[in-house]
Amino acid sequence: MNFNDYPRLSEDAKDLAKDIQDFCEKEVRQQTIEADKKDGDITEIIKKATDMGLNALDVPAEYGGPGLTKYDSVALLEQMAYYDAGFGITVSANGLASGPVVIGGNEEQKKRVYDIILGGGIGGFCLTEREAGCDASAGQATAEKDGDDYIINGTKCFITNGPIASYYVVFAMTDKSKGAGHGYTAFLVEKGTPGLSIGKHEDKMGIRCSQTSEVIFDNVRVPSSAIVGEIGHGFKLAMQTLDMARITCGITAVGICQRAIDEARDYIQQRVQFGAPLSKNETIQFKFADMYMRTQAARQLCLHATELYMDHKPFSAEAAAAKCAAGDAAMYCSTEAVQILGGYGYMRDYPVEKLMRDAKIFQIFEGTNEIQRLVMGRHVVGR
Ligand SMILES: Cc1cc2nc3c(=O)[nH]c(=O)nc-3n(C[C@H](O)[C@H](O)[C@H](O)COP(=O)(O)OP(=O)(O)OC[C@H]3O[C@@H](n4cnc5c(N)ncnc54)[C@H](O)[C@@H]3O)c2cc1C
């Protein structure tokens, strides 16, 4: 990591960045390339990463965490994603999964979730359903009151970390008559709760080292104490969580951008055509100028949204801009990297084709880039 990109990085985070670099050079760089060609299973690597506490970077010091700022953890995530975006998504997913608890949960729930995370756990955020993608308000999952308990039924799809999560926050309708706005409620459900099971495992184009699956709730009984925040306030909680998660999603994409630049730059130093290394060719250098410009812009948008978040200022539109710009930049930079490597870039012998496959999801999940543009458009122009 170039520390100039992160002038406000704390000394603790700088030390951790070096540890992460050493770890990723040894355990992630080559291993994820091999795993990507197979089923993407990196369970052993994730175990080592959680032993190092990389899943717990956002846990506050008063709960036993490292006490880093959000700025620090965002920077460190770029470092992890640089080596493999699927790895970065997996270990950082607690930001998304624990978000509703962090924002709206009570003290007992926060303590429980932070304990799970500090024990090496990773969570799953269960919002999407087959008929409720961009329109998350169309969810059909229900939670019916039964005495002091709730019975949750429904199938959530495309859930990151579905198969490996220790806890889930699931959104279900507690009062259909009120619609999603006031009828959706968030519940904290732990792995092993009877009736909770994992359905279809997705076979993906990219970020193959991140596990994605259905999570099925079949008469899952939970006590009322599992409600996160207020009853009927789940949709708002989901949207607030996604605002936060869009920053981390964006910075993960920036990791791909930086890796694409570095891989392509290394290649053109040694690739000779027309009697000279490609690095001497200005047309090629201009490509790097555009990749650099988009990467820096995306990184700065992520950091701007991060600083607004840290200062408790509104940041929804800024987070949407960060995620959208970073997703587009990752697609641009990885595609250009393939182009710069020519035919070799298209082959699996070089890592840039994987970067291009990994980049695509950043224009799709945690709100597609069309939805980010809707958020920004409404912010700028009004409804
Ligand atoms: C690998 C992966 C991991 C994921 N992880 C999670 C997770 O952990 N938790 C979770 O809850 N979900 C997760 N998702 C779901 C993800 O957030 C959704 O896929 C995404 O929100 C889009 O929904 P959809 O796929 O149903 O697309 P659709 O909603 O069917 O959209 C299809 C296309 O139409 C466009 N579109 C739709 N509505 C509009 C509109 N109003 N205006 C303009 N364009 C529109 C979309 O932008 C898109 O291009 C994940 C998805 C993937 C692929």
C-alpha cells in the first residue's frame, strides 16, 4: 500500500498494513488464483485471517476490538482486496452483516455480535429474495408472532458468506398491511438455529473465493429479543446499513483497480514490441494515466464518504457516488489491463483476466450502479 494514498492512516494501521501485506503475499496471492480455478474454497485462509483479527477491524476498543477508525479499516480493506477481492469481501462482510446491530441493536445484541466476530465469526446479511432484488421492498419472507416468539419463513438468495456465517441478520415482514416501509423487521439469528439451512451454492463468474448461497428459513423460531431495532423499522435499517457498506464495497473495487494498474505496469516493462519495451510507448502510457485518474478519483470518493460517516454527517449520496465510481473504475481498469497484456491478458496464465471477472460484481451487488444513480439523481435533482 502506498501510504500517500491514505494521509490520515494511524500508526497502528500502518503496522497492520505491513502485517496484512506479508500475510497476503504468503497465504493469499497465489492460493486464491488456484482456488478461483476450482470451487473457490479458501476456508483455511479465512481461518488464518480471522485468527489475525482481520474480520474484526471495525470492532470498537470498548468491546475488545483493535480500536481503529473507519478510515483505517477502509484503507486496510483495500490492501486485502488488492490480493483477492473475494477474500476481501469475505473478511469484511461483518461490516454489512453486523451493520443493522451496530446502527439499531441494543447493548446485549452488540455485545453478542462483537463476541462472535472476535471469536473468528463472520456474518450474513439476508435481504435479497428471488422476486426482490433492486426492489428490496418486495420481499415475501414473513415473521409471525407466536406468544413471545416469532416464526420466520422465507428463502433469501445470493447471500454472501451464506454457507460459512456464524450469525445472520434477516429481514422479514411482520405486518404485510403496512408494506415494507413499516412492516419489515430485522432479526438476529445464529447459525444452528433449528429450521435455518443453506440452499443452492452459487457458481459465480468472479469473486469466486467469496461464498454465496441461499439461506432458507423454515419455521425458524426466535424470541422477541432477536428483533434488531424497533419492530417495523427493518427496511430503514437495511438502507442505512447499505449506505455504510457501499463505502467498503467501493474500496474493495479500488483494490482491484490498483492491482490491475500494477500487473499491467510490470508487464509492459518486459514486453518488447517494435524493438522497444511497451512502457516506452506513449499510447500505452496514456492508458495508465486514465486508469490512475479513475482509481484516485474512486479512492477519494470512498474516503470522503468515510470521513462524513466518521463526522456523523449525512453521507448516502456520497456513498452511492463512491460505490458507483469505484465499480465502474474497477471494470475500466481491469478491462484496460487485459487490453494492455494483449492475447496474454486473455489467458489464465496471467492474473488480469481474473481481475476483469472479479470487477463485474461491483457494478451489481449492494445496489446496482443503476440504483446508485437513482440515489444520486434524487439527491441532486430531488424526487
Ligand atoms: C455475488 C453476489 C453477492 C450478493 N450478496 C448479497 C448479500 O450478502 N445479501 C443480500 O441481501 N443480497 C446480496 N446480493 C444481491 C444483490 O444485492 C442483488 O443481486 C442486486 O441488488 C440486484 O438485484 P437482482 O439481481 O435481483 O437484479 P434485478 O433487480 O432483477 O435488476 C436487473 C437489472 O435491472 C436494473 N434495474 C432494476 N430496477 C431498476 C430501476 N428502478 N431503475 C433502473 N434500473 C433498474 C438493475 O440495475 C439491473 O441492471 C448479492 C448478489 C450477488 C450477485
